[in-house]
Amino acid sequence: MSSMISRLVLRCSLLACLCVGMSAQAVTGKAASSMNAEGQKAAAQHLWNSILTKCGDAWYYSSSKVHLLGVGEGAGWIWSHKGVRFTLSALTVSPAEALNGVSWEGLATMHWAARRRSIDGKWGEWQAPEPITESGGYQVLIKKVNGQWLYQGAFAFDERDPNIRGDTWLDQVSAANLASTAKPSCDAAGNVEPPASKAQQDTAASNR
């Protein structure tokens, strides 16, 4: 009788240890998933913070050496956007991509309700999104490859069908290169200026 009780106690102890182990694995898995989600969100925020300037209720983008948004660019051009919202959606990593070191990829999208362009300080009229050609969204593909974040832009997509992605992919840049991107400036009065050119930066540096 005593041996039977001992075996029951042992089985219960083993079962309890198994349950505790499974619970610990579940908690660890949830924590890892939460950390991954935070990392993906931070990667998308790094993108937009690196190339956009928020001034008042508008978001500004200017031409730079990093071509990510698939819009017309020229020296001194600035694009202003209103009614902006940002989304991030995960994509399925293929077996081939996984073998190439891709652990996660997704689409970071900047949606806008209206935009206008400034050329040499002269603002044009506000424009509404147009289907197919200018559809109210800029998409950037974000990948984590061998532990490093990479960004690649696409031309504007059709807002009516979010599954349609740009046919032409643009430059692919690293997080470090993205952080060094020049972007428009906004002063206390709300005036927005395009980023200084390399020559202007060199001249300013030599005058210090």
C-alpha cells in the first residue's frame, strides 16, 4: 500500500513539474513574441523618423540620396502630406528567404489623404489620391536579414486593394544608412526647408 502511495506521489510530482515546465515555455514564448513585435514596430518607426519631418499637422518628405517613396524628386522639392496614418503588416517568409537569412519581413505603409509639392519655395495645390497612379500610400518593404534591418521602397499602390504592391522596387538601404539621411527642417515658426545639399553642408562646416 505504501509503495503504491509513493508511486502516486511520484507521478503527481512529475506531472506538476511537467505542467510548470509547459507554463514556463508558454510565458517565454509570449515574451519572445512580444519582443519581436516591439522590434518590428521600432524598425518601422526608425524608417519614418529617418525620412519624414512632422511640422504642425503635416508630414514632409524631400528628395535625398535615399530613394524610398517612389515619388518625383528634384533639387529643392518638398512634398507635404496631410491626413497621414501609418500601418505595418507582416508578410510570409518563404523557405528560400529563410535559407537566405530572412527571419521577418513586412510592409510599412504611409497613407495620406492629400498632398502638395513645393518647387523652389513655391507650393502647388493640394491633390487628392488618384486610383492606380497615386493612390494615397507609400510602401516600404522591411526585412530582417541575418539580424540586420533592411529597407526597400516601392512605387505607390492602389489604396482600394492593399494587396497590390508596386511592380518596381527601389533602393535597398540599411538601418545605419537610413539614419544618416538628410530630411527637411522645421523651425519654430512652422517654416519648412529642404535638406541642405552636400556642397552647402561642406560650406557650413568650413565656416565654423
